[in-house]
Amino acid sequence: MATQKSGNVFIAVGGFFVAYYLVARWFLFRDHTAALVLRDSLSQIEQSGLVGFLTAHLSSYLIAYLVFAYSFKLGVVLLLIGGALKTKMESRGVWLFAIGGVVYLALSYIPIGYSPLFFGVQGIAILLLFLLIVHLWMKKRPQLDEQAKAAGDYRIVGYFFFIVATWNLCGIFGLAAFALKPEMMIEHGLQPNAITMTSHVMIELLLGWLFVFLAMYKENQPQQSSE
């Protein structure tokens, strides 16, 4: 009982941070000055680190934007921990969620220099992982019942949309749009490419999450009797 109550607390706090992010982001869209302050604050966090930023800027205004910078990620981590507690996950698993979340948050704004090799190696690794997932799906599917087959099919379609979204991101940042080199984007008139491809990426991500949800939904339906 106490574990489930703790889970409810984590979910409530996590939901608050996600809601704060959504509301704050809405106001940022309406206030370009505030958005520029946020951008400058995040840039300073990347350059001086979180401790250095807090040491140099202690005003409540900037701290509010610092909370915004971490609010969505922190909220999602807390929601996952709360869900783990409510489902009575073993304490070792909950601690792994918590420690992993803290490590991720601590590293999430560490600056990383630009390197085509950095992106290329990871892109190839993602492709190989996708191919391995397809191989495992093909190997496992004939052994599954109809409900599990349908769930697996939905999930593999979701993964398909994730991989094409990933590949389109490579194009946006690379030869198709040069998003990481805006001067080249402007010089070659590639802004329409960037807008079109980014729009497609968002559609593909939405479809990917939709099919993953459908897979989970199918798995949670009651088993139908074969009689």
C-alpha cells in the first residue's frame, strides 16, 4: 500500500512538471523576448555547467527558466518511477530507473562538438539495431498466438516509422538541408527542404508512437477463448 501511495506521489509530481513545461512553452511561443532569454540561459548552462550557471545567476526569473529546461525530462522520469512503484516492480528495478534518470538528467545538457563521424556511426548503429529487431520479429512471429502476432505487427510498424524518421533527421542535419550549418542552408536556399523534412519527421514520429500504443493496447486486451 505504501509503495502504491509513493507511486501516486511520483506520478502527481511528474505530471505537474510536464504540465508546467506545456504551459510555459505556450507562453514562450507568445513572448519572443522570453524565448530569447530562455535560449541564452540554456546556452550559458551548456557553456558553464549547471553549478556555474546557478552561481552566476540566482534571480528567480532565470531559475524559473532553468526549471523549464529540465521540467519535461524530469517529469517523464518521475512518471516512469511512479509507474514502476505502482506496478510493484522489484526495488532493484526501481533504483535502476531512478539512478539512470538522474544520470541522464545530469548529462542531458553537456555540450558535444560537431562531428559528421559522430552522427554517421550512430546512424549506422541505429539501422543495424532496426534490422536485428526485424530479424527477431520474423523469427518469433510464427510461434505466437493471434493476439501476440497482431501486437508484434503493430509494434514493428511503429519501429518502421521511427527508423524512417531517424533517417530523415540525418538528411535534415546533412546534405539535404545542412541544418547544423545555417549559413550553408541559406546560401543554397534549403530552408524549404528543412521545413518539409521536419514536418514529415513529426508525422512519422506521431505514427510510430501511435502504432506502439496500438501494440500495447492489443497486448492488454483480454485473451479470446479459442473455443
